[in-house]
Amino acid sequence: MVIPLILSCSVDGYVSCNCGLVISNRVRDYSVVIRNECTGDDKLFYLYPNDWRNAQVGSQFCIYNTNNW
């Protein structure tokens, strides 16, 4: 299980490569697919229910306890 830390994806123009655009989500397993803003790659993450509620399709979301993807 990945535990996201919800922080700003950019600070003073610096872009974190652990952030991206939420492109889909599924309620049955609290998963989201995020498109990395640095690489353009898509990755599936499984979130805790409270975190999943904050990861709305079309919004920016950051995952910090994983390698850049």
C-alpha cells in the first residue's frame, strides 16, 4: 500500500517528479492512475480511502514514498 503525502507539486518553480495529473480512479479498490508531470508515464497507485477522496480526476496529486516513475 502506498501512503501519499499531499503537498504542493511545485515550490518556487521546482517541479517534483513524484507528482502528476490524476487521470482515473476506482472506488472499489481506492486506486488512482496518475500521469507523471516529468516523464508522462502513467502509474496505478492504491490509496487509503481518505487519501483517495482527495485525488480527484483532473487534479494534481503527489506520491512521495515511491521512486520516481
